Amino acid sequence: MIEVLSIENMRKSDAYTIENDVSAIELMARAALGIYKSVSWKGRIAVICGKGNNAGDGYAISSLLKKDGADVTLIILDENLTLPSRFFFEECEKLGVSRLAFNKDTELHSYEMIVDCIFGTGFRGSAEGNIRLAIEKINSSGAYVVSADINSGLNGDSGMTSLAVNSDITVSIGSYKSGHFLGMAKDYIKKLVNCDIGIKPILKPYQLIEESDCKAVFPKRNNFSNKGTYGYATLIGGSLEYSGAVKLANLALCSLKTGAGVVKLASAASLFNAISPYLLESTFYPLSDKDGSIIFKKEEIDGALKGVKALAIGMGIGAKSESYEIIKHVLENYSLPTVIDADGLNALSQGDMNILKSTKCSVILTPHPAEFERLSKIPKERVFEDPIKYAKEFAKEYGVILLLKGSTTVITDGEDVFLSNTGCSGMATAGSGDVLSGIILGICSQNPDKEKMLLNTAVGAYINGKAGEYAQKEQGCVGMVSSDTVKQIPAVIKEILKS
């Protein structure tokens, strides 16, 4: 896994390193060298500097470029300098680096490369005045853009912005920050690399999950085994209004493709004729219904859960009181890994959510931002500003694993935080969340131990996003549908097991 830091963690770790190990000037020199080595430089280069240490990185990079014989010009927005940035500014003066002050008439189209050193990771709010104009000019310049540490205008924690630099490459300094992945970051950063300059985090970092981390959730497959070895799983979902026969079948199928031994789809009995033609590998368990909506009958739910190792509930079930009663019965009487998604989340938000606090189930909630707003009562606009904070607080309060969907997915049990950065724009289509729930269910059926649930969930998010990326390569981002993602699950797992 790759360490990812909050801005507070980065600030404290940076300060600790300067106080106990390395001078601020040396760290700035290391940062500049890391950026310098990460880029293939060519042509006329403009280095645009703001103030403080952000500008200092630009001055240090400019001195390296000048020493290498590059045609480099400093374009200065602010002359407010810190001591280390003044050191490198004076070095640029000694080397004879060209410089000019930015104004509304400054022209950037003649530069082949632009280095963005305006704002750092501590930026908050929105760019205004000359700063806003500079960012707009960078974005319209047609130059190859290098952002130092983070794209100016992006929030270093949330990745949100009203205006930010579009970079061809962003070179993170020290460690990746959450703002490199969350929110809008993917729309502004084409390529992201990190430059380690010797700063060790002093607070617990977040963890970005990688392919090599995923293999651990798949048990070795022996020849002397059978379908029961890899777990029976149940899906409870569907209604006449949201039958989605093919979608429900795909949901069950993706659990099988992720390795579950047997998947039982428990749905409204009246939907059998609609669903059964598509349910080729899974089994159908009929539940009593009224007007196409499942009604709660204790003995039927118990029958649906007999002998299973994991459960997913809520997809297309309808956010009705009967749905809540089913969830309540499961949480009060079972100790299964239980994935609750879609209408299950909405039904839960309308009932007494304190049942989450006393259950023996390992509960995994998988909301998108609007569903999380209904669960937490926190407006999603506020959640976008600090998704990790709100996800951690909610997970800790209710004793659940929370998977908060987004361009980068946040997975937390209230203590540890995993991030999954896989996925693509083509996954913004109906059923993508259902596929995710099916994948997590399949993984949990093989690994039902409570201590494995956080990793199970994070790996599920990784596989779902990576399968989506594979599908988008074949189908394109516009024509892709969720069943295209399902088809790519085996290819992703094959690569994981090879790693």
C-alpha cells in the first residue's frame, strides 16, 4: 500500500523533520531535484511563482534548469518570501535567471513548458484577482504543465476546486496527499508521481490500495475442494418497481466471478418468471411479496440465510418499512458479514440506525454521497469538503465499515482509512454500485472473519474500479454499461493472482 497524508499530517511531519533532522533549505533543494528529475525538459520554460515556500520550490527548480543550460524565465506573482525561498531566489539572481512580474498583459503562449508553483497543499478557498488570471492563462497556454506538489487551486485534503491548474504531470513532494485523489483531482491531473525527500509521517497515514495488496483476500484453490469451500452467499433485493431482472442476475453473477461458491438470489416470488431466464449459474429463493414488493416473514428470511457465510441486501428492494424490518431482523439475529446498499441504506436511514451499534454482524455500508447525506444528515456539499473526516466519524459512531463512493473511494472502520483510486468516468451508469456490492459479497463469502472486513471491502472497491477501467478501454466512456464491468472481473482477478 502507498502512504497518503492529510495536510495536517504533512505539515506536522515537515515541521518535525526540519526541527530534528534536515534544514528547510535542504528539504527545498531535495524537492526541486525530485521535480527536476521527474520531467523531460525542453524548449522555453516559464516557472510561475506565488509566495512563501511554494515560490521557493520554483526558484530552486529554476536554478537547476539554468545550471543545465535551459531557457528559463521566472514569472513572479508575489514577492513575499520565506527564508529558504529567499535563499533560492538569490541563487537565481546570481545565475542570471530572467524574471518578470506577472500582470494582465503577461503572455504565456510562447512557452513550451510551464511550471506551476503558485499555491501549495495548504490552499483553501478560491483563487481571485491576479492569481485567478494566472491560472486561466496557464490553462489556455497550450504548454506542457508541471505542477509542483499539487495543482494550484486544488484543496490538498478534499481535491475540490472552483478553478485549478490543469497539469500534464503533478510531482507530489514528500508523500501523496488525499487531495491528489479525492474530489475533482482526477479531472485536473493527467499524471501523478511522488518524490520522496525523507519526511516520515508522525501521524497515522491513510493507505492507497495497490494490486499487490489484493491477493491476500483470495484463498488458495486446492483441487480437493468444492463449491462449499468458497462460501454460500445470499442476495436479498428486487421489487416490481425496480426488478431489473438482468441487473439482479448480473449482481449475483459478479459474486460468483469474484469467487463465491454458491450465490442465492432471494427476491419477490412474483418476479421469478422475469428473473429466472437470466439466472443461469445462481439459484432463486422466492420471498413472499405484495404488489411486487418483498414482505417480511421471519421464517423465509431465516431460510434464505441458512448455511450462508455472507449477505448483501438492499439493491432494488424499495425503501419501505418492510425492508427495514428485514434488515433489523438480520442485524439482531445473525453474525454475518452484511453488505447494505441502495434502498437498504435508504430504508435504514428512515428507521432507528442505533441497531447498527449492537449488532454482531460485520456491517459494510456502501453509500454514494446522496445516500450518505440521508444516513448522516450532513449535506453532501459539506461532505465533499472533507469526505475522510465525515466517513471516519460516521463509521466510528455506528461501529460499521463505511465505503463512501467517489472518484476515489474512501473505506474506513473509523480508525484506519483505505483509499481506492481505480475507476473511470464510464462507470457513471446505472448498476455500477450493485456490481460493487456483488464483488464485496463474493470476497466476504470466502473471508468471513471480522478482522478481514476492512481489507475485503477495500479490495472489492479496487477490483470494481479496475474492471470498469478494462471495460472502458473496450467500450468507451459513453457506451459502457455496468454489465461490461461484470465481464471484466475475471481478467482483473487473474492479474491480481499473478502479481
